[in-house]
Amino acid sequence: MDDLDVKIFRELGGPGSFQWNVRETYSAIAKRIGVDEETVRRRLKRAEKLGSIMGWKMIPNPHLIGCESVCIDLDLRNEEEKEESLRKLKQVNGIIKILNYRGSGLQLTVYYPSEIEFQAIKEQIWSACDPKSEPAVWKVYFPSVDSYKFKTVDWMIIREILEDARKSIDPVANSIGVSIRTVTRRLTGLINQRVVYLQGTPRFENFSGLSCVFLLFCPDFTKKKRADQAVLDEMPRIEIFNTSPLQYSTFVTIFDNLAEADEFLKFVQGLDGVMSVKMEIMRELILIQSWLRQEVTKRISGNLCTGKTLCGQSPREF
């Protein structure tokens, strides 16, 4: 991936690592980065063909299913048991995303409905991983979805495109028995209310160079904002970033070699207010959508009356 590829990928994976428009057009991306639409289309198709990007998933806002979200960054005590730990983690309900680093490190994204249940999830994680020290845990903030008038058809649309966020509208409409116009209108509502976001699935072993993750700890709110902006200004090849308003920020960026990554690490360590920086090399991004699919299916079943008729309405009257 060259600099232009990174810019395109970041437009689909950002801003702030959350791209709320899961149907973002090539023309809109092209306009923002100053190239033509065909260039964006060609670059993305090439990345998919070469296996650098395996597809685009859709992730629900945690508030949609009554949850909050945290990230957990940890190091395993026994690196040799990492594959077995990953197998166990994939079975823990609530874990939706795993950044698997080279070596003993992992970063997990967890959805949880209550503090009591989060403690139970933590116990399962600790049991699966046996961390060598106390992991870093921080909350990920999402916008409220309370103002959106949710309908069963919305859950059905989410279920249909959960695995392929950019799936054609026609088969979605046919599968759930509504019109193309209905699917388009309801998707627009989901996008506008930030109910779902887009998640690319990069294959890091197919990238030239190194994809490095930087985890910054900066407890001073004002200094943290300046440090986050300094990182974004200094490094144009940032693929994904998540800058929580409190304490922690994560940046994923591409370097040509390890020496270049180490030089950038020194720059970040010298920023005012940054208390610590952890640099890892990405091995893979693991998305776990089986639990999310179960949660979506529960909500469809809970509102479904009979067949394709939802709560007394004709399938085309939503």
C-alpha cells in the first residue's frame, strides 16, 4: 500500500476509526482526498483482488444492543500458548474485535451490557490469556441512538449486511421481502443516526513494510488533545486511529522498515504529556461477529409475528 492507498483506506475506516456511512461512495472519497472517482474504485478493487483487504464488515453501535464498549490491551504470560488463547477468546460473548500483535500482545474490543457482566467477561478473558501484568483498560465512547425510531425491518437489514456492509441493495430487499426503496431509506436513517459503522478487514501479511500499532497513555486531557493532533500531523500514513477523550489513544500506521518505526516512536515519546507509549507490530485483525449476529437475531425474533408479516403490517408497509 502506498500513501494514496492508505488515504483511501482511512476514509473508509475513519474518521477516528469509525466510518458511520457504511455505504460511502467512491465519489465522496475521491473528492475529499483530491483524486478522481475511478482512481479510488481501481485502488480498492486492486486491494481486494490482491488480498490486502478481504472485505468490509458492518459493526453495530454498542448502544443499539444496550451495551457499552471498552478496549483491553494485554500481554500473555506464555506466548507459546497464544493460538490456544485466541481460540478461547473467540468463544467469549462480548468480544467483537481482536488486534493480534506479533509476540505476546493482544488488544481486545469488548461490548458489555452492565458492570456486573463486564466483570464476568474479564474473568473469562483472564482465564483464557493469563496476562503477565495488569492489562490497560479504557472506555470507547459512542454516540447515543435513543432518538432513532427503530423497527424490525432495521434489524433485518443489519442481519443481511453484517458480513458484507457494501452488499448490493437488491438481494437484501428480496431476502427480507421489502422494496429497494425501503431498504435504501432505512439504511439512510441508520447512517444518519450513527447506528452502525464500517470496518475493513485488512490482511497485514500482504502489505509491504510494517503495520505498527502505537498505544499512547496521556492522563492530561488538554495535553492529550495536542499530542493526538501532533501524531496525526506528523505521520500521513496512519490507517486507523481511535483517540478516546480520556487517557488512551491508538494509532495504526505503515512504515517501510523497523528503523523508521523506531524513529517515530521516539517522536511520540517526546510529546508533552505523554506518559508512556507502547509500540506493537500487527499480525492480524480478527473480527468476531457470531455473537453480534445472535444479538441481532434475538431482536428480530422478539418482534416477529408470523412469517414475513411484522406486527400486523404488510412486508411493504414499513
